Amino acid sequence: MLFRLIVAPCALVAASGFAVGWSEQPGGPSQPAQAQPAAPTKAEEPKTDPAKPAQEEPPAEDADAETAEEKEAVVWLKDGRRIAGFLVSQGSEETVIRIEGINTPIPGDVIDRVEVLPSAAERYKELRAAISDDDADRLLLLVEWLFARKQYELAQKEVETILKHHPGNAPAKKLKVLVEQQRELIRAAKERARPSEGGTPPPSVTRSRFPLLSADQLNLLRVYQVDLDKPPRMLVPREFVDAIIKNYADRPEVPATEEGRQGLYRRRPAQLLRLAFELKARELYGMVKVLDEPEPLELFRENVWRGWFLNACATTKCHGGEEAGRLWVLNRKTNADTTIYTNFMILHQYTLEDGTPLINYQNPADSPLLQMAMKPESSKRPHPRVQSVNRGETYRWVFDAADDRRFQETVAWIKAMYVPEGRNYPISYTPPIPAGLAGDPAFTPDGKRKPDPGR
């Protein structure tokens, strides 16, 4: 829940189908219970300009967020365990269940059966029938259960029932505000998506899409992280050498004789890239195609993204949700290069309210990225408190102290990164604007990010 600076409607949502206080027993009525534990859970050569704006992920097909519903399922394993969540896909080789916002693939050979649950509306009727109108505690759980399934109209109906019998119930009052806010967000989104008189959707609709780094931008990021003493496999086209000779003929690094220039064409890719670095021929970097992952980016992928950030901070109810606050990361297609390195770019660019960068490349251990993920008593910059309705403090730290193995691995990754002058990669990327920032003073009324003097 790292760096979440505001409490938003999704704070109370548990993305797993069975994590909000209800247990679904197949073949019988549903009863209130404790939450069920879930089981643990290179690109085609581009022809575009690396500095162009990032591409946008297509919007979800769900056009009516309040009425559309995802299927929920229970996957029964052959060893007797069961895994519950939202059903993403089902096949003979594997079934994918989304738990806490994370797509979890389950191999087909360990599955006994997959049980698709009835619709939320059907289960709601059974659950509601077992609760009296004046049972505020169980109705609050029911409201959260409905909220997690985007049944906002029913959630509002039930929270109003609570307030009818218990007018002073503080958790219910807060829930009512959150549900109404969510319904208003959906209504506003539908308004923005409605075609104008000319039949063309207004430009603001595109703000709901999550921009991704393009293939060219990913490649350029790799170029910057190449260690020339341990170079990955690379391809350098003949046109690269042509441009060196044409644009930098007067530089001493470029041979003056015809024989010497012909020798450039026989150099290895790493030698040519070293020459480009010496010349600071940044306009040519993108012509080099990096075929393997440079070590710094591999460290980020394995030790940071997969090592802890994905499951600790990028879940839907934390910074992977659109109501997460200023820091919003992508948690779909979590193994894709575009997701992983778009999220790196977001973390690299992000600054706190006081202008402090999230990643401190000079003193890695002091990075807010690490300090805010540390146990508050051990941290130099503790994570802000995050409260959830009826659940108290919801922030859970990742590291107990700086000697945690994952903390040290993250420090090693930061040290390994090459950082361009001024921290600026020649990559045009603007992070998406979460819906929860409506009215935030850091943004203009039309949703554009105001200039950040600390960046």
C-alpha cells in the first residue's frame, strides 16, 4: 500500500472473492464467516520514434461498470485445498484466478474441479435473507461484499437500511459517502464516454486508459542500461555507422581515413555503442537493438517487481487501483515487459509532495521507495497512515529493517542502474491520472497534471 496518500473508495474493497468476511460453501446457503485464505500465489522490431508519446492500453470492454459483473469461481485442488477469486480464464492446461488483483495461474494437472459461482445478485438474496434489518455489523460486511463486486446500487440500499435503524453509526456514514462517490465516478465516466454531437468522443475519455511505454521506448531504456564490460546480445545496423561517419566526421573518435572508416563497419556491437556513448550521439541510441535484458533491468524485474512490489504495493486495493492516490501503477499483464518497465518509469519519475524523488540514486537505502516500505519504527520516512472503514489501519510494511534480504537486493538494484544526466531519459512518458484525484490541487480541472517544480 506504499505511498498511498489519500483514502479512497477502494480502500475497503478486498479484490479476492472471499476476503471480505463471507464464506461461500458450494451446495449450501452462504453464511457469514472468517475470510478464507487463498493459495500462495522481446519485442518485434519497431519502426517508430523512441521519444514519441507512450502508447495507450485499450480501455476495458466493460462499458457499464455498475451493472457488469465478473464471474467468481472456486478452484478445488486434488490435494483438498481450494482457491477462490474472480475467474479470468479457464482451459485444459491452466485456469487463471484473480486474487487480490493478481492473476494467479493454476496448472490443470493439479485441479480437481472448477466451480463457477452464481451471480452476485443471486447470492446477495441468500445472504440478505439471513440478516435482520437491525444487525448493523453483519449488514456492514454485506455492504463491503457488494462493493467488492461493483454492486453499488445494492450497497447503497443496504447502508441506508443500517442508518435507518442506527442513525449514528459512524462506519455506515463513511460507507455511504464512499458508495455515493463511486456511483458518481461511474456516472461521470459515462458522461465523458458519451459521443459528442459530431459522433466523436471527447478527448477526456482517453484519460481512463493506462499509457504504456512503446517497444522503441523499452529498447531505448535497455540501451541506457547496457554494461559495456558485460554486454548483452545486440544488433547494430549499417545505417548506424553511416550516421556516425556523416554526423561526427570532425570528431577525433571517428577515423579520418577511408580505411579507418571502413573498419568501423567491422566493429562489434558493443564497440560501436561505446563509440556512440563517447560521442554522446543520443539521437542514434535507438538504432541499437538490445536482444537480452541488461543486468540492472533484470534485477528490477526479479528482485523488486516480482520480489516484493507486485504483491505488496501493486494490488488493486493499493497502488494498483485507480483510487490509490497520486501513485498509480499498472497491475494487469504483470509478466509483460511493457507493464514492468512502464511501472519502473512511473517509480523513477515520481516525487513526493515535497519534491523528494521516490528513488534516491545517490543514497539508495534512503530512498522513500524503501523507507516507506519499512516497519514504521525502523523507518527514516514512515509510510503515511492509511485507514479503511471499519478495519482500522490497513498499511502493512514489507521490510522489518534495513538488513532484510529484499531491502538489500533493492539497494543493489538502485546502485546498478545507470542514471542519465538530470535523471531524464529521452523518453516522453506522462503517468495516467487516477479518477480519485478529482479536485486534487496538483491537477487542473480538466485532469492535466500541473508542472512539478521538484521534478
